[in-house]
Amino acid sequence: MNHNWSVEDLLTEYQKLLQRAIDEIWENTTWKEKKAKHRYPIGNGKYKYYETTRLIPYFPKSNEFKRELRNKLLKDWIFAKHYVDSVIKTTYSILESWRQNYLKGRRKRKKPVVKRKFVRVKITLMKVEGSKIRITVKPRKKYLELDYSNEWFYERIKDWKVGELIIREKDVYLTFSKEVEFDRRVKIGIDSNLMSLDVYHPEKGWIKVDLSELHRIAETYDGVIDKLKSVQRKAPKRIGRLLKKYYARRRNRIEDYLNKLAVQLSREFPDVVFIFEDLSKFKMLENGSRKFNRKLSRSTWGKIVQKLSYRAPVEFVNPAGTSSTCPVCGSRLESRNGLVECPNCGFKADRQFVGAFNVFVRGLGVALSGGEADDLLPDEPGGELRLMNPKSVVGVDLNGRTFAHVPP
């Protein structure tokens, strides 16, 4: 929201203090050498390999260093002391962001420079009464007051808790949070596959979320990028600019898809705990073929979980044997005619459904055996939910210990 405060002196001094903090940490940064291997194609499926040495920055983060830094910044500081704590916190955020970009080759080994004027206001510097906020600039001397009761967003957040503020020259950013009462009795299991997410809901049954469009996006841009790389030696600078452009497009389109997927999952399954497998792609890459590894590298299970965790609670279970363990008797399943079948009890079903159901069972903390199977679902589940218009949706009903599976 806009403001008419006279805060130019606070903004200027905060900017200078922020730069001083960056300078101080930068001078005490340790740089360590690390060798990195690279390659480029030379034709006929062959590559030329070479090594480079990179300098990796490590910022000082000990409590002793932060205490000394705080004492230095407090000298000649005329405003409230809590702004210095805000400066230190913001400084580390800036430097960590710079470090990530530096490691990706997007920044040079130059110290960050603060160009924008802003002030990050901690909660300890504010007094909130209803919709009115009083901000301390100088203790017992100068305060800023604002009232957001007439703003367009007031009805949406009037009962929420006020968080940290960011003051700029003409406006101020307000943040709010709300504690949500959540019933954790409902859990759903999700089996992560290359082309789909298979969900088992105790009331709605089996839902298949199709991810083929996500892989199509990644595969399309990978094809363009591979072609550009094959001719990069002919025009390094021009092809380098094109590669940068298509890498950014690929990343942005995938991020957009994943954000929308996370939003829709959280809306389709409100008030549930999402149970995922604790997967490691690196272990899968060891034994896979080159074609499979390329497909596996396009999977975005970690990002899906990360984005979904911002909107709903997420838990993890051990992924070992989830798609190969019989949910009725606990025996090892065998693949037959496109399905999995238990040689012990005769249970048959789709492998992906079994994976989703077993993840659900492990999320409940129940052993994978028939002894507790009757206690999992006292009510007969049924129904079908269509999510993101998937190409293949299969409804599965569970009647006691009997699985009824009809292929689409």
C-alpha cells in the first residue's frame, strides 16, 4: 500500500549499512578450489573431456562472527538497534542468492552492490492493534503509523497475523499469515512415475494424474538445445545466446506447469496429508540405459513435492518394494500380461495402483501384510475424480480385502 512518510534518511542509512555488512562478510569469505569436469561433442557420438578449476565461496556464519559484525554495525547507528539485526539477515539472503547464481555461471566473482533503497522491518519493531500498525524508527522519538482497514485486501486478511514489512520510498509491502486448524486423519498415497502421479484416496479410489504434457515440454526443448549444442563450435557466441534463451524458456514453462499442478492438487484434495516416496534419482541413474536415464532426468518429483509442500502437509515413506509387494498378503508380486500378480493369494492389479496403495498404507504406519488390511478402510471406497483431464483414469474399489480392478 502507498504511504506519505518522510523516510528518505532511514532508507539511505539502511542502504549504506547493508552495503557495509556485505563488505565485511565479503572480506572474511573463504575461497576454496574445486575441480569440475566438462565435455563437448566432437561427432559420431564421441566427446572431448577437459577439467577446469573453480573457486567456491564460503561465507563466515559463526555466532562469534555475527556478534562482532553486529557490534561494528551498531557504531554511529542512530535508529533502533533491531534494524541492524534486519540488515544482517538481509545481507546473508543477498549473498546466498548471489552464490547460487555464481555457481550456475550467471554472476562473476564480484561483490554484490546494493542499488535499491528499502528497509526490512522486523516484528519486534512493530506494535499491532487491529488494522493499525505503529513502526518504531527511533525509540521514544520517531514512529510511523499506518492503517490498512480501507485497503482492498482488508476483508480477506482482517483476522490474520501481521508479519514483517518492507518499506520503500513511496509504498510499503505488508505480509500476513494465518494458522489453519488441520485434521490429519485423512492421508493419500502418491506413487511417482515417469509419466504420471498415481494417487490413492481412501474415499475416492485411484486417480491417475497424467504428466505426459510436462515431459513433452521438456523433450521438445531438449531437442532444440541438443541441435544447438551440436553446432556450437561454429558460432560460439551466437549459439551461446540462443542456448541461454532456450534454457530459460524450458525452465519457465516447466515452472509454470508445476505451479499450476501444485495449485490444482491442493484444491482437488483439500484437508489431506500427501504421502510421497522418498526417492533418489541418482541411485536409479546408476543401472539405467542412456535412453531411460534421459527420461528420468526430465522427471521433476522433487520440485512437485517442494511446490506442493507450500500449500499442504507432505510426508515421506521408504520407497523400497512399494510396487512389488502384495497389499493383501505381503508376498512379492510377479509381472504377468502387463499386470502384477501374487503367486501366493492370486491378487492381480496394475503395478501403479499397487504402488500408490502401498505408499498410502505406509503413510498410515500399517505393516504391508494382510493381517491389518481389514482395518485400513472401514467404509467401502468408491467414486472417481478427474484431475487435469488425464488421458487415463482408472477407478478402483476396495471391498474389505478384495481388490476389483478393471483395465480401462
